[in-house]
Amino acid sequence: MSRRGWTLLLVLGVVWGVPYLFIKVAVAQVSPATVVFARTAIGALLLLPFALRAGGLRPLRGHWGAVVAFAVLEIVGPWFFLSNAERTLSSSSTGLLVSTVPIAAVVVGRLVDRRPVAPLRWLGLIVALGGVAVLLGPGAAVDDPWAVVQVLLAALGYAIAPIVAERRLRDVPVMALNTAVLGLAALGYLPVVVATGWPTGLRPTGAASLLTLGVVCTALAFTLFFRLIAEVGGARSTLVAYLNPLVAVGLGAAVLGEPLTWGLLAATVLILAGSAAAARRTPAAGRAADERTPQEAPAAAG
């Protein structure tokens, strides 16, 4: 991998590791729906000029059904689940649980495409689930099972969304697709925010968190992600998924004072090791993944 590729990988690992921190700060002051609306609206507005320069949204004509499905699976559902879960779940635990996306991808691939699963990948699935059990076990840092379920549902959405992209959106330009899905998500949550009213108790920390989520963790992150894919290929770009939780756990402890327990550390090792094993491809599969279009590569953006 080139120096530029490593740089993009590390930067994106940080950029997609910090959303959990800012979500935790924001949901203490505003509703989860408001967090998603602000983030998607800011991201869509920032990406729109680039999409218009590249031909606008015309390439989406005839694909809107798939675009809506992709938006629901990649953003509308997951980002709300993550925000709502962080009302009770620590940012570090949330970021760690999101890294189970490769596990969900193995199961979904088996059910949808009847893909054969190598023994090592099954072992990885069992090990990663053991890590989730450690988080929920006696003396664990997580005491809200429903919050865990919501994060795992978000991971499931992240695993299914690339299948929709692969089958229905292969020829859609990525900038137009990202702008459209962010815009659709913002429009979907706008009536909810209007009905509940914009929060009057939003403090500077909350406003800064929402702005950072929209500018850095959404618009900039998506742009960097597709540059990373162009530089290192789709398969190697998924390495970013193993950096995100490490950043989330570190920031949660350093900035928010979240407890860094032995249980959390053990769960981190088990989930990351299991996810890495579950995501392991044969050489042929790896070459095929590198040849995929950018929007087909899984993007577990918190």
C-alpha cells in the first residue's frame, strides 16, 4: 500500500471513529431524530455542489426505488438507532459493536446468496459474538440490552446496504448517490423535527457536535472514503472498520471519562479478532472485491 493510501486509511479511521463521541454529546441536548436531521442536511448541502458539477442527480433516474432502499438501510435506520442507543450506551461500546458489520455480512451473504462460508469465518463469527456476550455479561459495562440490539440492527443495515448497491446501483455515480441518500434522509426526518420543535436548550457543545458530525464525519468522511477506495481498492479499504472502534474506545475514555474496564478491553479484542476472521476472503474473492465499484464497498459510518 502506498504512503498516500496509509495516510487516507489512518485519517478516515479517525474521522469515522469520532462520530460516537459527538453523538454522545449531542443526544444529551437534542433528540436522536434531530441529530440525524442536522447531520444529513449539512452533509447533503455540502456535497450537492460536487454532485451538480458531476452531472447532478440525473443518473439516478430509473433507480430511485433502490436509492430509497439504500438510504433506509445505510442512513435512515442505522443513524437513528445509533443516536438513540447512545442515550444510554457509552460511545466506546457503540463504536465497538458497530464493528460487527463483517459478522452480519457473513450471515446475510449466506442467507441471500447462499455463499459458502469457510470454517475460519464461522469461527470468527463465534469469537465476535463471544465479545458481544462479554459486553453483556455479569459485571459488564453495558446494562441496556435494547440499546445493544439497536446498534446491532444498525450493523445489519450496514451489511445489507452494499448488496442493494451491488445489484441495483452499480452504474450510479457515487457522488450523486451519496448526495441523494443524505438528502432523502434529511427530508424524511424534517417533519419529525418540525413536529417536535427545534430544541431551545441547545448549548454550544451540542451545536459544535452537530456541525462536526455534518461537516467532518459525513461530508468529508464520504469524500475521503471513495478516495481511499480509488487509491487502495475496495477490499483494503475495509481495513478502516478495524480502526474506528479503537478510536471510539480511546476517545470515550480520554474525553468523556468512560470506564476502560478489563471487560471492555476483552470484548474489543474478541470482536475485532472475530470480525477480521469473518471478513477474511480467499485470494480470488479479494481480487473480485478490489474490482467492485466504490459504492459496493461497505461503509460503516457511525
